[in-house]
Amino acid sequence: MNREALIAGVGHSPFGKLSDRTALDLEVEAATRAIEDAGLSPQDVDGLVTDPGPAQGILNGITPHYLALGQMLGLNPRYTGSEILGGAGSVAIIQRAVMAIEAGLCSVCLCVYGDAPLSAKGSFDYARGDEAAFGLFGAAGLHALAAKRHMHLWDTTGDQFGEVAIAARAHAALNPNAQLQQPLTINEYREARYIVEPLKKADCCLISDGAAAVIVTSADRAADLLKPHTRILGYGQAHDFGTYSSPDHFDSLPAARCGPEVLEKTGLAPSDIDVVQLYDCFTIVVLMQLEAYGFCAVGEAGPFVEGGNIGPQGSLPVNTSGGLLAEAYGGGMLHVIEAVRQLRGEAEDRQIRGAETALVSGHGLGMNTHTTLVLGV
Amino acid sequence: MKSVSGQGEVFSFVIYHRTYHPAIPAPYVVASIKLDNGVLLISNIIDCEPEIVHIGMQVQVVFEQKSGIKLPMFTPTVHTNKPFQLKRGNISA
């Protein structure tokens, strides 16, 4: 018996403004596609872990999200639960599924992210604690504070944030599923208005209705699968429960604690990673993670991304599907799905040749949570 | 409770160009202020053009009445030969 966990299937619904669909409806579609992609049947699924996005929330009255979705899917699982880690949640539920599979608690675990924030307007602009009295609303404000610190500490420029957005759009142009397929030029970036200065619209991720799902199973089932499986090489988490009053809260990410540790455990160096999928709610977070994971030295992410270096023709393509900035807001699950497609060789025009290793990150809440997943063929 | 001076410097700041709540119309400056004793807090820089705000700028507290409560906000420090005195109250933390 080989309980080693592996990713067997991936699937997603359409993403965009889908006014006639509910989050649960989209999640059922994503789940169905992932099960089909694995070559399994719905009866095989005996685990369900979910990451409901911020608009949907984990509770509807007293009904938790996993129960509402499980009922729609007709499941009576042996293992279930939902996670609230903000943008770190999708990678967190994959990790939880891996642990459940390897502990023998279930044999086929369905991991689902879904939300429909565009039909619950304003849900991403929420006030955060007492700071709302001073107008600190939404995720953009606190990430803009971090961006301003990076500019101050390391002479990072607005154009360097723009390079991250331009790279995302260049990748998305190669992805037929992406919401923003038009390329972005540096002049267009410069001329655009600020949302929360120093962040412009192109520095902020999309807001999308949609759902994405991944099937995790054990090596025992490998022979039953329709497509090549994806191996789990390593994973970890680190969190920073500091507040906006904590020293250094805006100057570093908890990724600096778990990223290098996970890579070291897998025996891989940053330069060994072929597919880099970094959670990109804002361009500044990509810069900070490039440093935290060791793809460049601390303080050097600005110059590192210049000249299209993380774009399709660069030395380190990042977020080959376009990411949250240009593909769709998929909670982080679309980052996992893109990594699996790259490792299977299914990424068509945006395929990284010979991709054998992938790194996926999740980042969430008030820069509080971080999750890391390393995948391989 | 410990008294603090009400003086500090801008640790980081952002300029909201979009109004999120009608009570707080854009543009406005949200800043992380580092008080003289090292404590950081989120507040606003007021009575000052947003363009001149910068990290390291010296600021002093002013208390602004908002919807029945007094909020500690900050303005650029005015350098005089007189000892610094707060105009509208004192801050304790």
C-alpha cells in the first residue's frame, strides 16, 4: 500500500462577471470537471475540503460551506472541513488534503475554491478594524503601505511595479481562459490613475466570480487515473499575526520563514524551480515574494523584474497563466491548476519546455498568512 | 497607561484617490506614524498637501472631532523656539 499523496485532476468553471450563477453552482461545475479530469467518478470521492472566498464566507447562517457544497454534490465524506486563511486558503486546503490522504483518513479528496464577489458588491472593500476610522479600507491600502516602504528602503520605482503588471498581461495574452488578454505598455501603465497611491489599477488583481477544484488521491490509485499525476514534493506554512502597529509588519512577509525552509527540505534551490506561481493580489506582493523565496536578493526585486524578466521571454517566467492580475481572481487555486498543467505539458502556447518542478504560494488577510506548495512530475 | 509626546515621524503613507466611504472623501492621506517612543499607529496626515508628505517627515498630533469622537490625526511639525504644546488636548496610550 502506497499512501503517497498526488494530484490527480484539476478543473474550473468560467471566471468573470457571472450574474446568473451562484458560488455553489460554479463550485459544482469545477468539482465535476476535476473529477472527470482525474478519470474518477463522483462515487470515488470520500473527502471534501473547501476554501470559500471572502464574499461567500465560511458560514451561511449556521451552515458551514463544506456542508452546503457537500450536500449539493451528494457526498457523505469520511473527511471534510473549510479553511479561512484569505488568499493562502487554496494552497492550505491542498496541504490538508495531502495530510488526510497520507494519514489514511480518506482516499480521494476534492479541494474546492469558489466565490461570486461581483454579485456581492463591495465585499473586497471591507473596513479593517479601528483603522477604518482613518479611511484605511480594502486590501489595496495596506499593500500600498508596504509598497511605499519598499520604495523607501530599496529605491523601488513605480515603473518596476508596472513591470510585474506588464508581465502578467503578456502571460495572459497566451491564455484563452484569461480575462485580460490585451497587452499593457509601460506608457499605458504610467498614464493610468492611482487607486491607492502608489498602486494603480494594473497593480491590483481582478475580482471575479468563479470556482476551481483539484483532486488529491494516493499513489495506490495512480493506475486508475486518466492523466499523468503530479507529485507533492514539499509544503509548509508560516504566519505573521502582527498588526499594523508591529515593527516590520509592512517590510517583510512570513514567506521568508516558510519558503526557504520548504525548498531546503525538498532539496531544491530556487534556481531548480521551473514553474513559479506566486500569489499576486498586488504587484508589490510578487516583488516581496521573489526576495522571500530567494529568487533574488532582498531589496533587488525591482531591478530583477525589469526588461520583462518575469514575462514569457524572461529568465524566470512568473504566473504563466496571467495570475490574479490578468487571468482571474481564483483564490489561489488557479495558480495550483496552472502548475499542474505546466507539469503535464498541457499549457499549450505558454508551455515551459521540460517543466519538472513547480512552486505555488498563497498569501492572505492583512499580510498575515502564507502557504507554500512544491510540485513535481 | 503611559503618556506619549504626540510627536513622531511618517513611517509609511498612501494617498487614497478613490472614495471608499462618503464620510471620508478622496483624496486623503493614510499614514503609519512612528511616535517618538517607537509605537506605530495608523492615522491621517491633515492640513497639508498630500504631495509634500514623505517618509521620515516630522509630524505632531492634533485631535479632530469626527462623529462624536476625537481621533488623533497628524500634521507636519511646526518648528518654533517655544516648547511644543498641543492645541487641542493630549494623547495617552
